[in-house]
Amino acid sequence: MGKEIDAIIIDDEIDICILLTGMLKQMGFKSMYATTLKEGLTKLSNSPDVVLFLDNNLPDGSGLDALSGIKEKFPDIKIIMISAYDGEVERKRAAADGAIDFIGKPLKRVLIVDSLNKIFPDFLN
């Protein structure tokens, strides 16, 4: 079982938020979610020491556009982009702007675990 590590999910699809929250809970993470960029950034400012799962297409902005500003404000944050639009251009831009990983939708547990292992190599030990 994983350690108690906080995570914030910013995704406008409530089903994705619930699914990812459930997966993370099974792995020992405490997580919360937001369905808009504005709401997510508010939660982030209250808990900046988290893993952030950030969707690209949100109703009030682009996760990719917000990424560099988030990294500037919270330089130690670990960001995993999640998006149905996971082309090479998006992946390269996310990496250049500070994302640790990029997971395409639909989300798969194995990809989430692999991504978290990049951040916390021993979190499942």
C-alpha cells in the first residue's frame, strides 16, 4: 500500500475525477478534485505540496496553457497531464513546461501506477 500523499485532480469530466480518486485511494493517496481550472488552482494554493493530475481541455482554460504558470508559482509540484488529446505536440509541450508525465485517456491503472513510480520510485514498496 502506498504512503499518505496528497493529490489534486483537475478535470471537467466528473467520471474521470471519481475514477481517479478511487484508484488513488486504493494506492494510499488522499485526493480531492476540481472540475474547473479556477477551482483547481484555488485548491492548489491551499495545498501546494501535491501531485497534480491536470487535464488539458477545461471549461475555463487550457491545462497546457496554465502549466508553466503553475510550475513557476509552485516549483516543486509534480504534474501529470491527462488528456484525450495526447499527440506528440502536446506531449512535448507538457514536458517542456514541467510535466513529469502525460497520460492519454481513457485512463488505465497501469499507466497511473507507472507515472507515480516515476515520481515516487518506492511508493508501492
